[in-house]
Amino acid sequence: MWRGRIAATAIVAAIAAACTSSGYDISDLAPQASGRTSAPVGGPRYADNDPHEWAGRTPWTYAIHGTDVAKYQNEVDWRALRRNGISFAFIKATEGGDLVDERFAQNWRGAKAAGIPRGAYHFYYFCRTAQEQAAWFIRNVPREAAALPPVLDMEWNPASPTCRLRPPPATVRAEMRTFLNIVERHYGKKPIIYTSIDFYEDNGLASFHGYPWWLRSVAAHPIERYGGRSFLFWQYTGTGVLPGVEGDVDINVFHGSAGEWREWLRNNTR
């Protein structure tokens, strides 16, 4: 990976009592006051190696922050992340039809042991069929009720040494649909789509409906960059600084309040 809005609803006691099988102590997942810099109203504010001067709504007005990692982050101190207000993580699992991230298993175990809700993502590769890639993801990512929904990472990869294909938009959308359908049937959860601005525009994804979105936008709020598209997660930097991770790291927010996060987590980790 580069390197909506949930409607507000009351959380009734009956739901809270019925949803305790996720394996996470969700009552303890609100942002903590130990962010890297100040912690303004809303959520933690982390340092950044290449900060953007935000206008309008800033990332730290959101209550729930998380990260996504791959082998490039090397050893991750998951307990340090949890202590410093990270409430969720997406972990690279697979790419194409034959690559498993070298640190996937380690990160998968480490995040769970630290009590951080985590999900797995697949980086799509246009030189393999959608069926092959879905099968590869399923082969390598455990089916766990307590895991976050799986993620399909859709972006161009012009630096790839083996596959730089750019199929036409209709083909891209058809392959996405095939992958998503197979994965949803296996895991029993609606997958999330991650994408970048250029990929979204190039492939006419404004017309692609039926799935929650995780949008990358590092220089403006996603509402401005994606034509008002509703979204579930926002990746607002790829050069963040987090205690427990060496070097640059992606930081994301959940598009909702702390209460909405707890409700979404209950509904999607069981």
C-alpha cells in the first residue's frame, strides 16, 4: 500500500451485551492522551516527517486513528502502538497470486496479542486473474471472526518489475467485483476497498457501489478529492511518525465518532 460516513446511531445496551465474542476489549479502544505531539479535541495528533498544512477539517479532529503496515516497516512494536492511541491496523498479507508479505504472520500475531483490532489486505496485480488472487488471499489469511473485514488494495504500480498492465476501466471494475464476491463469500464479511485518487478517477470508480471505501488523500480531505464519496477510513499521510515503528508509516482515521467506532467494531468482528 502506498508508500460513507457511518450514520450516527445510539448504542443500545442490548447490542453491547450481545457482542462480546470479538476477542478485543473494545471499551478500551478510545484514543488515549499519549500521542506523539499534542492531543487536541477529537483524537491524537502524531508527528509527520513531511507534514501537510491542512485547511478545513483536519485529521486529528477524528477520534479513532490507526495504521497499516507491510514488511517495509520492519519490526513493529505493537504494544507501543496500542499505548500511543492506535486503535486499528491493516496488515499486508498477499500480492498477486504468489506473494505473501514476509512479515504478515508476525504482524498478524503481534497486533492481536497487543489487543489492536486488525485486518488483512491484498495488493491487486493485473497479471493474474481475480479468481487466482482471491484464492491466494484465502489460502494465506485465516478466517477469524475477530478480524476486521478484508481489504482489496486497488492502485497502479508503475514501478513493478514484472507487471505494469493498465486494463481498461470496465475490465478493472469487473475484476474487482469478482475478487470481492469470492472473498466476501469465504469470510462472511463485506470487504473494504482501498484506493488512491488517480486510480479512482482513471477507472470510473464513482460508479462502483456496494462496498465501504478506504480513501488515500494526503493533501486535502477525501470529500474534496473524491467528489463527495462517502468513506469508512481515510489514509491522510504516508510519512507519519508512530512510536513502535521505524521510519515513515501510514496513518489513517475512522470516519466517525468513538461511539460509532465501537458499534462498527462490534458489528464487524464477530
